[in-house]
Amino acid sequence: MMKRLVFILLSAAIIAGGAAMYMKQDVGNMQVSFAEYQYQATLLEVGIGLLGILFAYLLLSYTFNLLKKVTSLFGEKRHQRLAERARHSLEQGLIELSEGRFAKAEKILLQKVEHNENALLTYLAAARAAQYQGAHDRRDDYLRQAHKSNPEADIAIGLTQAELQLEHQQFEQALATLNRLNELSPLHSYVLKLLAKAHHKLSDWDSLRELMPELHKTNAMSDEKLLSLEIDTWCGLISDRSRINDISAMTQLWDEVPRNIRELPEVVEYYASELVSVQASGEAEQVLRDYLNNNWQESTIVLYSELDILATESQLLNVEAWLEDHQHNAYLLLALGKMCARMSLWGKARSYLEASLSVQPMPVTFLKLAELLEDHMNEKILAQDYYRQGLHMLSGDYGEHTLANDFERVVQTPELKII
């Protein structure tokens, strides 16, 4: 706009000056000398020449700007077309990826990726496609390209990398990736969730125990999954101590287990089983007995019935007190029969074992009763019958007509009769 104004004003001045000189019949003269060259012209001619030069300059300037706008317009259109193609490649690649055509998905995703506004998303999807083809080198290369396309997306890229490493069972590498992310973004719930998964896969129970407060704080998992993870963690820690046959470490650890976890039957039973495996049946009996005093659980009394311990009189009285509410529990009666047999209370042991069989015949009960009759009560014929019935039950050939049908001679009423 300014150039046009200058051109108009200058033209007007030259025209006005030329008109004045023409009316006065005085057009003036102008002479320019340079070395041996000379140039002479009237002022009117010089003015017209300057006006022509200015006009040519304005014309060239206008033409240049016009060409620049046309070129820019065509360049923008071309860029829009390439960007549209790149977006289409991304969409089509994601469809192929979701439908399981991983090689095709990888190829399509990378078409026009340099023109894609979502290059980060494209490279992450390509990394997944490569992972599913087992091409881990290409996967890692795509992740590096993703980082170059958007260096500020460290967390998103790192999480994708950790997920893929976990899927490929590269647990140590995933752990290294997640530890770095945890430093970059402490208390990131999804980072903590994957970190817990990596520790779990590596059976790194001590690290999981240290991570547990942060998992609770960030609500990284549902309550159900977090409880399951806690159970696995504490059982894993117990197993670690059991593996090195350290009973004192096991009992010390048990005191550190949170109360809500110690009240779960599966944890109590796991701990008791591990105690038995390190020849600490006495400690196992106390743990199970303490639990059953306050929480009756069928699976726990089944485990209790499998123990073979030399009980004290007070222990026996404690267990017999459970009969008040559970008189017809076959496993409780079996446990009492075994305890009495270990205490040389033969008659009492026989009564409990026969009562257990009357409620629910089991091979182990037949065996214990047969051993008792043969070794301590000199009833070898009856013992042989019990051995035979136990074997029939183990083989699946236990018929309805057995000596167990004659228990009415022993148990005359629903009330337990102890000799």
C-alpha cells in the first residue's frame, strides 16, 4: 500500500513539474559525466525514466508476491493431501493391527509417517505390530523413533516399552524400564501397577512388600486384585524363609504379617503347611488351633486332621471343646482320633476314628483305625477288614455293604459316645 502511495505521489509530482516546464517552454537540461562517457537529457525525460523504473520495480514486486502466494497455496494443498494420506494410513494400520494382521499393519502404519501429525502414535502402534511378529529389534527402533518425534512423551513411550517387554517375558528389562519411569514420575498409578507385575513375575517378594504402601496410596489396583497380590506376597515371603529352613525367620515374619492378612484361611493354611515342611508340626498345630478357636473353616480343619503330633492334655481338651458345635465333622473326629492314638489313649482313639467313619468314610481313617486295631488292640481280623475297605475306596470299588454299615452297633444315637 505504501509503495503504491509513493508511486502515485511521485508520478503526480513529475507530471505537474513536466506540465509546468512545458507551459513555460523550458524543459531544462541534465548532464551526467563518468570517465569518457557523458549523458545528457532534459529533466522531463529524466522524470519519465525514473517514473518508468519505479513502475517496473512495483510491477516486479507485485509479480513476485503473486508467485509466492500461488506457490504457498499449492504447497499448503500438497501438505494437506500428504497429511490426509498419513492419517488414513494410521487409521487403516490400526484396523489391521486390531484384526491381527501384524505385518500388513506395520507396513501401512509407516506409509507417509513423516507427514503424520500423530507420528508418536504411529510409531507406538508399529512397535506393537513388530512385537507381535517377534521382531524385537524393529520394535525397539520404532520406540526410539517415537522418542525422537516427541521427546516430551517419555512416560507414554516408556509404558508402551514396559508393556511389550512384559508381554515378551523380558521381566528384568521391563523392571529396569519401570524403575526409570518411577523415578521420572513417582506415584504414577499405572507405572506402579506394572512395577508390581514385574516383581511378581520375578518372585521378588521383598521388593513387592516395599512397594505395597505406594500401591495402597495410589489406588493402582482394585481392592480385590490388591488383596490377591498381598496374599501372594506374604505367602511368597513365607516360602522364601521356608526354603532356607529358617523356622525362627518364619515365625518372626508371621508376626509382621498384617492382621487382615493373617485372618485369611488360605494364608494361615499356607503358613502351617510350610511349617510342616520344615519339621515344625508343633508350631503348625498351634497356628491352626489358634485360628480355629476363633474362625471355623472346613479347609483348615482338614489340614489340622492331617497333622501327626504328640499333643498335650490341654491341647486335647481344647480340640475336644470344638465338638460342642461340630460333633459330626469327620475331619475333627479324625484329628482327635490321631491325637488320642499318639497319647496312647487307645480306646478313646478308636471311638473317635469309628465315629469319623460313620460320618464320612475316608481311606486315611480306615488306615489309622486298622493300624490302631492291629498294633495296639490285638484285633487283627477286624483290622484286615478295615485295610480292605480302605483299599476298595482308593480303587473306587467301595460298595454300599461294608463294615461301616454296622457302625450302628457303635454309635447308637446322634450323640457321640466316647469310651
